[in-house]
Amino acid sequence: MKGFFKVQTPEELYRKLDRFKPLAFEKVRIDDSLHRVLYEDVISPVNLPEFRRSTVDGFALKAKDTYGTSEKNPAILRLIGEIPMGQISEIEVKDGEAVKVATGGMVPEGADAVEMIEFAESIDHHTLHVFKTLSPLENVIQIGEDVRAGEVVLRKGDRIRPQDIGLMAGIGITSIDVFLQPRVAIISSGDEIVPIETVPKPGQIRDINRYTIVSMVKEAGGIPIFLGIARDRFDDLKEKIELGLKESDMVVITGGSSVGTLDLTGEVLRSFPGTEILGHGVSIRPGKPTLVADINGKPFLGLPGHPVSAVVIFHFFGKPILKILSGLSREWATHQVKIKAKAARNIPSVPGREDYVRVRLEEKDGSFWAHPLFGKSGAISHLARASGLIKIGIDEEGLEQGEEAEVILL
Amino acid sequence: MKGFFKVQTPEELYRKLDRFKPLAFEKVRIDDSLHRVLYEDVISPVNLPEFRRSTVDGFALKAKDTYGTSEKNPAILRLIGEIPMGQISEIEVKDGEAVKVATGGMVPEGADAVEMIEFAESIDHHTLHVFKTLSPLENVIQIGEDVRAGEVVLRKGDRIRPQDIGLMAGIGITSIDVFLQPRVAIISSGDEIVPIETVPKPGQIRDINRYTIVSMVKEAGGIPIFLGIARDRFDDLKEKIELGLKESDMVVITGGSSVGTLDLTGEVLRSFPGTEILGHGVSIRPGKPTLVADINGKPFLGLPGHPVSAVVIFHFFGKPILKILSGLSREWATHQVKIKAKAARNIPSVPGREDYVRVRLEEKDGSFWAHPLFGKSGAISHLARASGLIKIGIDEEGLEQGEEAEVILL
């Protein structure tokens, strides 16, 4: 074995990911921008609302005309008309006058408040009684109260959500610049790995990692490109990795089950000029043999061959790299969706490495309980049953039953 | 106003959604199955692993040959060969013999344990010293230990995750039946609503709801079909709703800002034979005017026109209906992603309705703090800034600073 590199903590390796840079951008229509990452701050060209709007169904009037009114002592106003929805109105409200207006309708000139329909009574077509004292601006949204022209409403690096698309629609922005989606070359390796359509002979196994990693790349907003299964030979690995570097923004290889594959991969990487190995070996379980490199600015990730280890390591290192390439702001790049849960039974661990135990979550009495799914790291069935991974810190000897820890949702 | 229906609690309305039924199915390749919903239980046709595998790099041997060994008193074994990865081996291990094997490699006949390479020393090509006592089956995964042939590994109604696809790949399943994705017709309505490419005249506003609802349907796994903006007239509404019922599995309309639109919509629905109105008015804020109907088994959802209300109500009623149509198991259909957070300041509310206040979350000292974003319900900019909605129960008068409540993530 060629162990040139000392084992690092996950944090040490994380810090080195900062060297990678986001990709370029493209223009898309907002209809196609869901979950993309903004390349630019979005600045509103307009005020929202662009006119004074009523927030209720009722009567636009001057607030001062309602002062001191009550159910027993209504103000008597002259009803001078109605504001039709979506139309310009030339009506101007003067002292002692009121105009009917619907929710969202324009509050006409002169009026400064809207009496709700529940507190008014039409006596005849021209006479209105109102019962409730209003302050100026009550039930009125002012021009620019939601969004002011020139205001930054969304920021570069934001991941676009449905409500963000709605906001852009509201201010009339129809297309925007977003970061390109990273293309990720995926290579399986190992002499024992066969395509899943093949019936494996004794000693062979189907290529699970291709399918999990391709799907995880999709979930993280990348575009997966599967390059096939490499044999555990220098030339075959080199040919596929070279193709990956040419065709994509990041290369991911899943090792064979043997430790030797990632060592051989390390040799291949060192044969490229401009390769810097950032880590080979990380104090995390499962996943110790992890290999991370920078090849002329392009990230390379070597994952262990065990399907569970590959998923865990892609989750902790692959996704953050992808998020950086995608242009997500740094606070998002290393963000994990995690919740607190209590250990449903004792979960032992060995200090000196971060241990991620597969757990099934159960909600009971207002708390989450984490049931560990113990199993040798090849057990993909456990991962399919798991809700997430419970973390046991690098200095801890395990969790006692009832002890609380973070669960990272998968 | 035509208020035929009394206001219901969200729970009362939820319970009525159970009447809707999942759609039919289609066959897809597992490559295309990410986030789809299983129409069938997946039963493994094979054992996994299909042969006994080593979990370490080392030497396969009989455990009894290691009994009583130590660093000072190694067992001396005859090294009779090596198991090449991915190949069948005819070697049989006899008493006093060992065979080199890599992680994932086949454990040959006769051997029942694997000594790790760290606890062994090759003296010459044929002689091996081993130092550590092993129990039978140590470092060996047995046939079927991960998955047993005939075992149900995934269930009808599961949403397919990357690791589930990996599991199916591992047992050689290349295509599966999944529920069809619901097609959702979306209609905007309101005389004041204009397409976003249009410069609105005073009194008009851009069609925000089209964009938020289309995006939320996509996120929930549906296929949105936008049918255009209906004017607030019986005939126009009826024509578009009829088209929606013909072309899709669910119809969603967003009302104009006025309360009247959803009343008019209710009249249109009653003109179809086989319409059952399940609710018109729900004690939730924002979103009271919500309209839910069953038109010959097809769900119809009328959302308030206010953009924020529309998003909140689609989240609470639209998504659960979509999940039921998608075939998700019921426990998933009403599941919300929520976390606990403390109110960063007092948040007042009025009892008698569930109140969902937009909040921005901040993580500090190991807790989440919810900062309320107060604003009139039309304020789409607040929704874009919000991380989620904090719930104030129907009988509560609000939250005091520091009080804990659930936040539903948006």
C-alpha cells in the first residue's frame, strides 16, 4: 500500500474545499429557474404595489370622517361610486364621501383608509352608514410597501424557491442569469463490478454505486455523465479519468471494494501535471479511504467502493463540492439538513473518528428517537431502510440510550 | 356574498381529503425513478451478497487455527494462494491453510473467517504468521446477510431515494412500476391580473400566483399545465375549469384578490353534475376563503388570490392532495418538514384560527430562533425572505419571546 498521506479529520478536509470556484452562467426564463442558483443580485425595477391597494372588501374614505363613530352613532357618508377591479379610476374622494372597493382594488385619490364591509351599511344607492373609527392608512397597502424600486430582493448565491419565482414575476422580471449546473463525470471501478443487467458470476457484484451516485448528483443540482466501469488497471483508469476531466466540471470515481483501487487512482492522478492531492484518508466511518484532489482547478473525488461508504462520503464531501461549483453562497454549501434525536438504545463507537451510524427515526411523545441499524458497511439494505445518519463525535465513545445527538437526514 | 358553508378547522378539512384516490401506474427504468412513488412492493429475486465476502483485506482461514495466538505466539499457516477479485476460485482451504483475499473478495470453501492484513506477516511465499484470535464468521458477510431472496426490500407508496435505486441495482431490478405523476391544471383568475410581460396599468397587477403554484406543483412531483388567466365571469371560469377537468387529474384556481371570485367559482362548480363541495372557508390565517371540492373524484382547489395566502394554502392543502394522487403512503401525505424554534420576539395572534406567521430562522447557541416578518398578506417579498411558517395554535393568543413552537420549512 502507498500511504503517502496522513489521515485527516473531516474538518481539515472541508477547509480545503474552499479553493474550488463556481462555474460560469447562463440566462434562463424564470419558468425554468426553480432550484437554480442566482448569478446576480435581483434588483426591483418597480414599486410593489405600484398603486395604493385595499386589503379588504369595503369603502374607501377619509379616516377623519370616521372619528368618534360607533354602532349607535354612525357617520353618514355620500356613496359616490365603485372602483372596478383592474381599471383606472378618475374618482376623487372628498370630505364626507365614500367609494366601494374590493380587496386588492385601487384606493382612489383623496381617500386614506378603507372601512370594512362588516362595519358599513348601505341605506340607499347614495347613502352609507359606517360604524368603526379608522386611523389613516388602515386597510391600505401603500405604494412600495411590499417592494421598493431599486431594492435588492434576492441575492447572488441564493437557491431559487417557488416564492422567489413569484416575487420576480411580481416585479416583471422574466429571465435571469443563473450559474451553470455542474456536469459530473462518474466512473465505477473494480474488477468484480458488473453492469446490473448482467447475472453476476460467483465473486462478481452488480454496480450499485453508479446508481446511487448518479441520483445523488441529480438531487444536488448537477448533471451526471456516467463513463462506465474501469478495470483496476492504470491505463483503463487513466483513460476514463482523462475523458471525465475533458467532458465535465468534476470527476467522481467509486473504488472497487479493495483499498488498492484508490491507491492506484492516486498514482493515475499524480501522472497528470497540475494535480494536487488534498486528502487521502479521512477519520470518518464509514469512508476512511476517501481521496480528494484538485486537478488544475477541477475537483476529483475518489469514493470507497462499499455502497454505504460511497453514499456517506458523497453526502459529506461530494455535495459540498457540487454546491460550491453551483455558486451557492458558502453558508449553504456545507449546510446539512439535520434534526435532534435521542438514541433508542446504546450505540457504541470507537473514539478517534467521526462515526455515522444509520438510524431509522420514530416520532414519539414529541421527540424523535433514533433506532440504530447495525450492519457491516456493505449492507445497502440498511441504507434503504435508514432515515438518516446519527453523528458520534470524534472524541466520543458512543451514545447512551436516551442521549441526544444530531441526525443528518438522507 | 354566498356563504353556504361554515368555516371549518384545517383538521376537519384534512380528514375529507382521504376520499381522493391514487392514479394509475407506468413502468420506468430505475435510472428514471428518482423521487417517483413505488406502485408495487419490491421483492428481492436474489440473495445479497450472493457469495460469502470478506469485509477486510487479509487472509481467509479456519477460525480454529487462530485460537490462542498472540503477537508473541503466532500461528504458522501455509499460504496456498490468492483469490483474484471478481473471479471464481476453486481453492478450498484445509486445516492449517490460508488464502489471500481483498475486501469484497470471495471467501473460499473451507474458510470461515478472515484475518486482517495488520495481524498477519508473510514469512515467505508459502508461510504466514497470524497473531489474532478470530471467532467463526469474523470479517465475513454471509450469503443473504444484507438481503435475503424473497424479502420485501421496498414498499408500495415509498418515495424513491438514491439509496433505494442503489438497492434495486444491487439485486438486479432494472425497471419498476411507479404511480403516474399527477397532471395539475392551474388557472389564474381576476380582472386585475395581467401576464408578467405586460406593464400593468394603474389598478392592475402581474400574475404572481401562476409562477408560485406552477413551481410548487413541480416540487411536489406533479406536472403543471397552465391554462391562462380567467376573467371574473361565470362563462370564462366555466370554460377553463371544464378544460382543466378534461386535461388533468386536479384543478387549481387562484382567485382574484376579491372574495367574490371564489364565490363565483363555487357557482361554476355547482353547475357540474357530481360536484361535492368539501369546504369553503377554513379557520387558518392567511387563507380563510379556501375552496375544496370533489368533482366526480377529481380534486378541485380554489386558492385565495393574495400571493402569500395562495402559497400557504397550497402548502397545507394542495400538496397533501397531490401526494395522495401520487400514491404516497398516507403517513407521508400529510407529513410536513418542521423543526422547533423559539420566538425571537413576542408574536401576537387572535384565537379561533390557526395562524401561520412568516419567520426567518437564525441558528444561535444550538437553538433555532424565529424572527417574525410581519406584513399585510399581499407582501410577497416577506415570503421570499422567510425560511418558514411558525404555527400558532387555534386556541392560542400568540407566542411570548423565547417560547418554543413548530416551524414548517418552506
